[in-house]
Amino acid sequence: MRLRTQIVLLQVVVVALTLGIAFGVFAYVSNQRLSGEYGQRALAIARTVASDPAVRAEVYRYSLATLSTRDAPELAAGQAQLIADDARKRTGALFVVVTDDAGIRLAHPDPARLGEKVSTDPSVALGGNEVVIREHGTLGESVRAKVPVLQPNSTLVVGEVSVGISTEAVQDQLLNDLRRAGLLVGVALLAGVLGSVLLARRWHGLTLGLEPQELAELVREQDAVLHGISEGVVAVDTAWRVTVVNDEARRLLGITGETGCAIEELGLTPRVLEIFRATDEQPEQAMVGDRIVVVTARAVRRDDRALGAVLSVRDRTDIESLTRQLDAVRSMSTVLRAQRHEFANRLHLLSGLLHTDRPTEAAQYIDELLGSGPLGAALPGMDAVHDPYLQAFLGAKAAHARESGVTLRLGPNTWVDGNLTLPVDVTTVLGNLLDNAIEAARAGESPAKVEVELVQEDSTLHITVVDSGDGIPAELTEAVFTEGVSTRPDTGLPGGRGVGLALARQIARALGGEVRLADAGGATETPLSGAEFIARMPGVLVKGEPPWPNQT
């Protein structure tokens, strides 16, 4: 049986049972109430008859007489009988009976029973007390009231008045009340059934038509998947309240909030929160603490109904580190290819001179080669940088700049006498600054130039990069290091822009240094009118042989 059907049946049974119990309680209470009401009505009639002076006088007279004087014809014409009959007819009572102090009937609806002793016990009323009771007499079962009749001008009890109302009248009134109540119960039951059907439909919509066993299996699968995958997952509903956060998401994003809270209270960085709310399904790079992650936000829909959104998070810290090392190797490979090509050209020239018996010109050419090298030709002033890693990296960047139509030069104060201890971190910071400067210079006016100055102070490396571009707009000077902010248009590539400067600053700060914008640029009176960035990286240089080739 489907869950929706079970819910409807359960609700109908509960509503029917509740209404049945309520109906039974109502019937019982109504019966007691009607019996009480008819009893009070009989009591009021009995009091009225018992207080009538004629009745009191008649009963007192007969209480003094002997039994032989109480014959039926005389009693039938007596005042007590007349008054009792009149009261019975006017009130609709079953009977109005008057007796003397011996319980002999002085008035009765059936004249044949006059002068006989009553069929029920009159002792309570004859004892001076009023009583309302349900009894069975000669006229059937009734609710009756018995009231003492007092001697005129005295409190002495000389008889009683018994007034009865048939229980059939009580039952008829009860049935009328129960019919009306039954109609209301029927309407309530119909409303309950309708509400149960609506509730079942609502439940069916909320559970997407899944049955309980399917929901249980889905929960088990979700738990296994969410806590078994290597990606972080954060899910929200349509009101942007968190519904799912797995362990990997907490680790990668540093989440402190719990499920059920608003997405703003979960502890996401502004960059990640912005990507999540965009739900554009594009992978974007973001920095969370010392990690680099790729986050992708997607809206979730089912049957054209929005269910919320899901954010997937992948850790790219190790991949990014390997990428930086690969870039460094690529840079060295580019320089080596350039050297190989240049040396091949020079060897071809020497081979030609020697094969044409011109040893003098060959010797002169070799002497010229001893005074210059490919690196020196690629970037003048390179002899001020002693670290081979920096030499290769700067040579590669100079070649890249030339291909982009930009001239890269070393600043006049450049001097690096030591060797790098953290080449990957240094080239990441220096590479991001140079790449930004080269692109800014290429977009500016000709001639496009970039100047980089490297200065060693003990183990600290100071880097200054300035370009001839248009500078940084005033509205971005405060936000240029914010993740996701870039002065260049988005290329549409995965990861987007606005990560390089944020990453460079993070690496420098992790070493106890800093990367800052010294001058936003825009001044036309200087040769290099673009932006100027300064970086300080402590503990990245050491004298002697470079230790980095042995690092893994």
C-alpha cells in the first residue's frame, strides 16, 4: 500500500474514532442533562401543586379521616383530583399524583386507582424532603419529583405530590439532539477526510513522490556518498538555509556553522559566498586560508520546481603547487631551448669559418663570445643576479615579454648575491607581478615597458615591478588584492580572474612579508606611468650553494 493511501486511511480512522468517542460522550452528557432538566421541571410542577392552598386543605382533611371515607367517586370529584388533572394537562406531564400521609392516592390520572396505595416508596417526601428520581411505576418508567404537602399554617407533613415525566419524552428529545449532533459529526468527518487527502497530497509533493523505503535508502546512500567522496558539498534550500554540509566541505572551507542556519552564518568567505549565490555552474578558483579551492555552484530543480542549490568544492592546493613548479620548469626549458638555438647558430658560424681556412676570424669570434652570453643578451644587467633559478626565470619572462611586444628590463639597483631557498614561492609572487605588468603595458601606449628591480637584504628579497600601462582605476585601488577583483575583462576560462594578486599576497604574508600597491599609476610625466607593486619576502635567500635542487 502506498504511503499516501496509508496516510489517508490512518487519518480517517483517527478522525472517525475521535468523532465516535466525542459523539458517545455527547450522548451520555446529553442524556444526563435532559434527565436533570426534566427532573427539575417535574420538581417545579410538584412544588406548585403542593403549595396550592386547596390541595393542602384537601390533603389535610383526608389525613384526619379514616380509610373508609376515601372512596373513589368522592376522590374523583375532589379538589386535589381537579387541580392535579389540570396541572398534568397544562404541563404535559405523565402523571400528577397527590397522596395523604399514608401514601393513599387522592389524585391520579387513572380514576380507578384512586384510594389505592402508591406503587413506589413515598417515605422520603413524607419525611419532609424533596426528591428527584427515576422510577418505574404503574404508568411506566418516568423521571419523577416528590414534594411533601404541608398542613395549612403549619410545617407538619400531611401528604405528598409526585409528578412524573415519561422517559420516552426524554429519549425523544435526546434523539433530536443526537440527530443534530450526528449531522455535525458527519460534516466534521467529511472535513477530516478531505483534510487527510490534502495532507497526503502535500506529503506526496514534499517527498517528491518517494515511498518510505525509498526515502530511507536515499538517506543511506546520501550519507555514504557525501562522507565518502573527496569533494566538499554544501546544499541549501530555496530560502538559502543550509541543509547539507559534508566533512570534506568543513575541512576545505573552514566551516563553523551547522545545518539549518542561514548561508550567511555558515562561515564562508565573501568570495565563496558570492560564487554560491551566482549559481552559474562555472568552476571558479577561490582562496580559503592557506588553501586554493575550485568551487562550482549549481541550482537544483526537479519537475520544473526549484529545490535549492549545491556548492561543490575541490582542493587544488597540491595541484596549484605542482603547477607552479611545472611553470618554473617550463621557464627553464624555454631558456635552455633559446640557448641551444643560439649556440647552434654560433657553432654553425664557427664551423664555416674553420672550413674556409679563416682561423683568425674564428679566434676573434670566440673572443667576442667569451664576453657575452645568451642570458646577458636576453636581459641586460643579468650578471647582478647570481641565483641560476632567478636568471632562468627572468630570461624566460623577458622572452615572453618580447613575444608580447613589451620590453622587460632590470632596475639599476638590482643586486641578488644569494641563492633561493624557496624558488617556487618566489617565482609565484614574481611571476604574478610580472605577468600583470606585461599585460598592462601591452594594453597601454607604446613603447610598452616593464621594469623589475630585485634587491637582497640579508635573507630578505625585495621586489619592485612597475609598467608603462594606464595604471589602476581609483575605484579599484583598495580592492585590487581582493579575490575575484581584476582590472582586465573575464576571458571565460575556468577559474576566472582576480586570483593572482590575492595568491601572491597570501604567499608573502605566510613568510612574514607583504605585497602592496605602492603607486596606482596614471601619471603621464614619468616614463613608466603604470602601477607600481612592491613585495617583501623574508627568509627566501641564503649565501652559498642553492639548496632547492635537493627539495622534493
